[in-house]
Amino acid sequence: MTDRDSQLQQIIEQNPGIQFREIMRSSGLKNGVLSHYLGKLEKSGIIKVVRGPRQSRFYPPQITEEESIVIKALRKQTPRDLLLALIQNDGLEFSQLVKEVKKSPSTVSLYLSQIVEDGLVEIKLVNLKKRYHIKARDVIDKLIEDYRPSLLEKSTSGFEDIINSF
């Protein structure tokens, strides 16, 4: 294994769910060179790649599918804020979540429906009102514990949230 391979492996181990552009920034490697090395690492099972529409995320091989879904949510500001709000006060209503995350109702709605669809949050009707509850609490707690600060303190701009939501 070359120095470059271990450098890339280390970046991915420390930042599970990292995107290609972030690896490019961290490693200083150019697009083609980085693609070559990441392809090699993926083939040899040293890293795992989850390809989605318009983006690929890179993980250490031991990360499970459920963990990769949680990590993806924690790496974006608004879904992360929603999950953290629900961890602190489980069973919030939509209007309370909008206040907690300080985003527009449409933005909250978009990300909330995504994390509900991903199975991280569930909706329960209480006195005819929808309340949102954390579903994957153990996995979320474990990942926050294991990967803090890289998942929680990485500053992601609102602009990145907007781009990633398409």
C-alpha cells in the first residue's frame, strides 16, 4: 500500500460519508489522480463507495448500510439540526421543529420528509397532531460518539444544503 493509498484511507476513516470534492480538497490531489486511487482502494475492499444521484460518498468498509444513511443525514446541516433537536426533545411537532432549526417551513419539510423516508424519524399521531420521533436513536448516538467532531462540527453552508437537496 502506497503513502497515497494510506493518506486517502485515513481521510475516509476519519470522515465517513465524505464526498469526492471534499477528499480532493483534503488530499490536494487532482480529479483524475484521485479517481484512480479511489477506484483502486474500492476494488481491494479498503473503502466502500455508496453512489447516489449526483454524488458518491466514501466510507470505511465496516460501516453498515443503516449507518451510512445516518451519516449522510448528519453530514448536512439541516437534517443534522433536525435529528439533534429530536434527540433533545423527542416528539416535537412540525412548527416546533421549524423554530428549533431556524429554517423556512419548506426547507424543514423537504429534509424532514427525507429523514422520515430514510427511516431515521417516524411520525406518530398524538391528539390528532403529528409528532416526530427519532427511530434510529441507538445508531445515531453511536455514530455521534464515534465520529464527533467530524460529523457534527464540520461547517456546512446553507448553500451546500440547497445544492444537495436537488
